[in-house]
Amino acid sequence: MSLTNRYDFVLLFDVKDGNPNGDPDAGNLPRLDAETGHGLVTDVSLKRKVRNFVGMAKGEQPPYEIYVKEKAILNNQHKRAYVGIGREELLTGDDKKRKGGDAVDDARQWMCRNFFDVRTFGAVMSTGINCGQVRGPVQLTFARSIDPVIAQEHSITRMAVATEAEAEKQEGDNRTMGRKHTVPYGLYMAHGFVSSFLAKQTGFSEDDLGLLWQALTQMFEHDRSAARGEMTTRGLYVFKHDSELGNAPAHTLFERIQPKLKEGVNVPRSFDDYEVTVDKANLPSGVTLL
């Protein structure tokens, strides 16, 4: 069933003694706003967790396959699209034959039908074998921590050795030193948007939307690792508009969700240190808070 409503949503999640999103350009330190000290988690990181959850929950079967995944060879998926639309003869010809035209449009629609993340987040599929581009109906912002966070660095050692030469070293000389970076605690907020107009173009349906909400609430439960510590979804606030164009600006709705430190708390170390105020009074006409 096609979407006939616009949605805007707020995602609240936290991290305790973990690295929610390391920056490879900074030695994998947790991402920070250098001016304010607030923590950041990229939209790409959040989408990765959604993709992983959907792939796990649906067994990587159409129409819930995942296009962008670890070690995926994208052009092989593009080949499948041309075979799927019965135009495999174009795979052996000059790539110019696939530039635009009905074949590319059909291949793009095939990718949307089979891959959840393509019809949800969009994709550029013109690498090598051209399947066009898709603008996704679901978009996410960077998540930003409510308060400044600090990145702690911990020294760790490895007791095991990799070679016999290392094992022959005197005791204490064969330990490999390492570093681990964590945020003691941080509560993060991200904003999201769902366009029904773009959903019609990609085939993103009401069922897909329900799966997205499920993924956002449960994705951290199946993404555990020692590096990420404890990460938990603390709130998903969905504003549903009665119309496709929308009944209120998104920013005015987002401002109704206000997490703040409880009185007397200076340094947060758990979600209990926060109070989340949800202003449900006098919602704009045609907007429902789910």
C-alpha cells in the first residue's frame, strides 16, 4: 500500500562506555563537534544499523535484500537487474547502449522492488553497469548529543601471541599494547523525514514504513560489540501529517521534544539523569504524534 502521508520523526538513543561512531581520520576517536564538544553520529552509521537489522530480520530475501552491505559487489547486483528485466543482451555490448532509455528505467525499478535500502534511502547505481539513480523517501540527519561529551582513551594489552618468536620473549616483553576509546555517557538526538511523493517513485510502502520503525527501535539490540558498549534506543517520536505536503514545518514539531538534564545533575552518566519533555498540547491541525 502506497504512502499518502508525510512523516517527520525524532530518534533518541544513548551510549554508555562505548564508541558510538569512530572517526577514521582521528584514530577512531568518537566523533565530536570541535567547537562545542557535542558528540556526533553520522546518518551513514544509523542507516548501516537499519540495513543490518532488516537483512537479519528478513533473511536477505526479495523484496528485502540489502544493496549496500559489507563486501558487496555492486555491479553484480546491477547485472541481476538487467537479467531480471530480460535485457541481458545489453550486458555484453557497449555501455553507451545503457545510457538512459527504457532499459535503465526498468533496471532502476527492478532494484527498487528487490532492495529495501534502495527504495528507502536511495542509491547511485551508475557505477559500471548503469541502473540509474534513486532519491530515497527516507532521510536522516547526523545525531548530536544533548550535552557535550568527552572521549576517554584506555590502554589495553593482548596476552596471546601470534608467532613462536613472540612466545620466546621474556615474560612481559611480548604483550601488545593497544588503545580503546569510549564515551562515558551520551544521549543523542537525530531527526528524520519521510516523503510520500518520493515513496511513490520508489515503491516504498506502508509495510516498509512499519519495518523502518521496528528497525529504529530494535537495531541496537542486534548490533552489540565491545567497542560500542551499551547503545539503546530511548525514544522514537513520529509526527504524522494528514496530507502529503504536510500540515506544519518540521522544525516546529521537532522543538516539541526537549530532553534536558534533571535539576542538580551536572555530569550525566545514565538516561535517568535526563527528563524528556514531550509537548502534545495544541498540535497543529492535521498532525498526530505517534
